[in-house]
Amino acid sequence: MSATALALVLAAAVAHALWNRLVHGIEDRVAVLSVAGFAGAAVLSPALVLRPPVGAGPVAGGVPGGWPAAVWGLAVLSGVAEAVYCGLLAAAYRRGSLAVTYPVGRGTAPLLVTAGAWLLLGQAPGLAAVAGAVTLAAGLVLVAGVARDLGEHASLGWALGVGVAIATYSVMDAAAVRRLADAAGAAGAAPPLAAAGYLSVTLFLQGLFLALALRSWSRLRAALRTGALVGVGVVLAYLLVLLAFQRADAGRVATLREASVLLAVALTPGPRPRTVWLGAGLVALGAVLVAV
């Protein structure tokens, strides 16, 4: 992994842990995450103007507009997966502390993403990745034990679902960004611009699907300020990851950013058992081993 990709992933980890801490501390999480999707899409919308996702005519610099059909399909599926992720995240945070739910949700994803990247993208894991998977599993077992001791075991199933959703949209997004990069490479377009436009569409769909599920404009209005702030954090974290996907294997990117679990534990208010620190540390170590 290049130094640029490493810096992008670590910066994304910090931003991700911070916006999750904010979401965990509020009541109407689904409404906030819906607004966050719309806000993030709005922030990135200029990318859709500079490089339109539809149309075959040339735009600035002679670069053709329009995304490959496969990218549109992946964007819709990713939007659905991200909306499901938000719902599962809200349910997990309602039942458990950040120190428990965040490591389980984020730690489950790398195992699944690595497998998905291997099967779908042909990025086979090496011996370090296998060792990382074992370490990750051990860390997850320890954190699950803490959840049981704290009476937060009801959050574990939801947190595991969060991991499945993360793995699902991560593999989809990695495939979409690679396709956009391939298409742009032939025409000389800037891949970051295409990635930003893709993220704008998926975030809008996330917000739309959640808003349709809520069917409450009053809840969305009440969540405007917090949702906008979360949206900025989401854009910063996720765009950094999308850019990193262009510079490193999907499995390595998605696993290395799981170092954010230690920061999430540190941001959790109140006492934290030593075991949860150990479990989160093993999850982070496993992520690093997979990224080597």
C-alpha cells in the first residue's frame, strides 16, 4: 500500500469515528442519517455538473459524459445497502454503547470485505490476511463477552448486521469506482471527480430511502442541523476511502481503516472495561495484518 493510500485511509478512520460518536449520542438517529445523506449529496453535487453521469456528448476538456450502465446499477444497490446499514446502525446504537457496537460492526466488515474482494474482484488474501482474520475474530469474541457482561448482548445481532451491510456496499463501491477509473483513463478524466459524483448519487439514494421509510417531514426538519454536520463527516470519511480504493486493494483499504475502533472506544463516555480495550486492539491489529 502506498503512503498516499495509507494517509487517506487513516484520515478516513478518524472522521468516521467522530461522526459515529455524534450519531450515537442523539435520539432520532434514522432522521439524522437521512438528512446526512441529502447533505452529503449536496456537498458533492458540483462533481455531477463537472462530469455528468448521463449523456454521451463531450463536456469540459473533451471528456465524454455518462457512466457505464453497470455503475448505475451498483450505485442503486449501494444506496439500498447504505440505507439498510443506517437502520441497523441506529438499532445497534439504541441497544449498546459505542465501545461495544462500533468494534463489532466495523470488525465484522473486514472479514467479509476481504472474502468479497477475493471472490468478486480477484484480490486473493495472503498469509498475513489469514492471520489478521484470526486476530480479528479473537477481538470480536472478547468484545462480545463485554457486551454480555454489560447487559448489552441485544445489540450484538444488530451490530453484526451492520458489518454485513458495510461489507456489501464496500465491495459494490470498490467495483464501481474501478469501473469509473477505467472509463476515465481511456478519456483522460480525473478519477476523483468521478468518485465524488458517484458518492453524491449513493448518498442521495440513502437519504431518499430513509426518508421514505420515515414518512415524517417534521422529524427531518428537526434533524437538519445535526444531520448536516454528520453529512460533512460522512462525505469526508467516505470520499477519502473511495479515493484510497483507486490506489490499493479493496480488502486492504476497508480493513486498515478499522483502526478507528480504538478511537471509538476512547470516545465512549463513562468507564470502559479493560477487556473491551483488548478486544478493540485485537480488531485493529487484525485489520493492520490484513492490510499488510
